[in-house]
Amino acid sequence: MLKFAFVEKSWSQPAIKLLYKHVKFIKYDRIGMYLDKVKKDPLLGNYARTLTLWGLSGPFNTETDLCSLVAACPNVETFFAGKCPPNWVNDAVINSMSLHMQDLKKIVLHHRKRLFGRSFIHAARRWPNLTHLELIDVQGIDEHQHTELFKILRNLKVLRIVRKQINPPFRDRVADGTLRSIGEHIQNLKILEFNNCFRISNPAILKCYGNLNSLECLVLAGCRQIAGNVLADVIMDCGNLRYVNVSRSSFNDEAINMLVASKRGTTTNMENKENLENKENQENGEDKENRGTNGSKENKKGKGGKKNKKGKENKKEGDGEVPEAKSLLPKRIIIFAISDCPNVTINGFVKLANVFLHRIKEGLVDDVTIYAQKNRPNLQRTRIKKLSTNTHLKIICEHETFTVENFYENILYPPPATVTKSPIVDESSSSASSSGIAPNGVLKTGFREYIVVEKSVEKGEKGGKGK
């Protein structure tokens, strides 16, 4: 950036603004050079909207330089500090940010050791526009301070509280009080991530997520103390979910059965049929005792016929595939991550995949990706290949990982819905239904939701044919 600054005098004003809009430092000595430049022309600091400290190394005490940098860039909306010495960005820097950067909308802090909750709470009162907060390995904010902090930050859309290490050297600060405060005060969240948080319990999870009706991205990774059925309840409570990550958790076949069931309190339709069959057998047994031996023979034959009929029905359904209309799984999910979940077997995985296949076939979603790394030998390669024959269902068993950063724009800034009239297609033709073209009188939107409209029919003159 500083190389371009030497020729800035010949540039137009919009070009200069664009040049100084995103300020990123990857070497410590560049901070001093930038401050010297801003002292000569203070307007250059006013152009800054993003301030990033990334990959820096430098002296232990940089408090004075960082406070001067913050004061020089009063209009910053995004502040990012990561991969720099953990003693940087301490309480003094946060206090300076609260005085000078009052238009902040996004704060991302990685591995800060000298940042404590009291100063952060004081600063948060001056950030009414803050909608995005990421605290990754931030050690100085405890459970009670989280409660007070979230009472202030009621406009958050994105909240990530992450522990990068499975067993961090510092005490986990996230507990049930954190969840209760989120559920009570920040109910418009779209992205909520808890990663490797071991002190949160099942009741607090249920109470918190039951209030988050706008949530689109749910991440509860590495929280193995949360029961699988509780994870299923949370997913069902958040009906607008599009991205789910429950990797390294207790998610299991029981949770899958709850998600693909027809209603709450049941498992799958297959198991419901078995229960009904047992009930009918008991009733038939009572009839057998009341009737004579002749009646018993007839009942026996009748029962045999029923069993054969039901056996055909079960065979027809295959691997426990449940009709999409009866599944409790949120309909907008396009990414589902269950990596490193040893309690998920191939049978449960197939049930889950079949629901997604049905939704793709019905045109409710375009594509679905399932992350399932480190789940072998439970997941058999041959059966996964059969499921992957549909190009719109992607099953990833190695290499790639789920990262929330890849989906920020899709969640926070979704593309506008484009409404186009579908082509008129003969409804009886098989090619029309297989290609996913909407039937006559239907409009397609950008989100694959169909709006039914009435077809207008013009009446012809009396005695003539209508058009």
C-alpha cells in the first residue's frame, strides 16, 4: 500500500479513498510508516474502513503505537487482530477503540491474553452498531461477564466463541450462564458457534436455542457432553437452519431417527409400523381366544396375509427412507457436518442421506453437502458410493472441513430472489418432471421455493372456441 502512496498525488480522489479503505499490516515497522503518512494528511486515516493486524511479530509493549493507530482511523467498521503477539490489543487499546471507533460493526480477536471482560463491557456500550463478534481463544472474559456483555450487544447477528484446542491450557470460560444470556437478549442471531466448550449442559442448550428462530448456521462442534437427542431437538427447534455442524459430538443414530421421524416423540415411520403391527397382533390374539378353533384358523390366515402385505411395504421403503413432507429436519439445510461422530452407523447415515436426496429430487434445494470425515469403519465405502451417484448430493469423507467463514456472505447478504416464469411444459411428459422444471402456473424464485399462481383463461366469443 505504501508503495502506491508515492504516486497518490496524480490519482483522483475516489482512487485515493479506495487505496486507503482497507488497511492491513503484516510487519510491525509498517505501522510507524503509516502513522507518519497520516500525520501529514489526516484525511487518509479517515478513509480507513477495515483495520487488520495479521502475522505480525514485534516488541512486547506496543500499547502506545496501537493506541495511536486506533486514534488515527476513527471511521473503521471492521477490526481484526490475529496471529500477532498475544499481549497486543490489551485493555488500553480496547479503551482507545471505544473512544475513537464508535462505528464498529465487526470485531474479530484471536488469542488475546491481556484483554479482560470489564474493559470490553465498558467499550461495548459505545458500539451500538456492532453486529459481528468473534472471540477465539480469548481468555479474560468469564461467564458472568458474558452475561453482562450480551445484555448490551442485543443487535448481534454473528457470534463465535471458539477454543481452537480440544484441551486448552486455560480454563473454559463459557458456561450455562452464557447460553441463558444469549437466549434472553440476542434472539436475532443468524450464526452461532460454540467450539470445544465443555461446561455447557443439555438444559441450557435447549433453553437457549429454543428462542433463536432466525438462526441459519448452527455450530456445536467438539461439545461431546451434549446428548445426541438434545442436538436433534436443537436442530428441529431452529426451522430456518441452512448450515449445521455437529462434528466431534455425541450425535448418533438416535438423533438421526428423531430428525427423520414424522412427528416429535416418535422415531421413524418404520418403527411406528412395527409398533402398530404388534398392537394388531395382540388384538388378533384376543379375538382368537374368544372365537373357536375355526375362527382361530381364519385369523391365522388373515394375519399371515397382513404380514406378507406389510413385508412388501417394508421392502418397498428400502433403507428407512422417509417422505420429505413428514421429516422434522429443517427444509433449507444445504450443509450438514457430522465428522468424527463414532456413534453414527451406516444405517443411520443412509436414512439422513435419503431425506436430502428426496429434497433434491423435489426441487426444495439445489445441492446438499454432508461432511463425514473420520467416521470409518462405520460408514461403508460401497454404500456411500451408491448414495453419491446423484451429483447434487456431495459426501465428503476426507480432506475438506467445514468452516463458517466460507458462508458469511451467503447468510448475511443473500442474493435477491429472482422471479422468472417457468416454461410451459407438457405435464404428462416424464422428461419435464425429471429435469425439475416447475409445472404450469408456477413461478420459480431464487431460493427454489415455488409460488402457485392461477392460470388466466380468456373466454372466447359466444359460439366460438376459447383461446
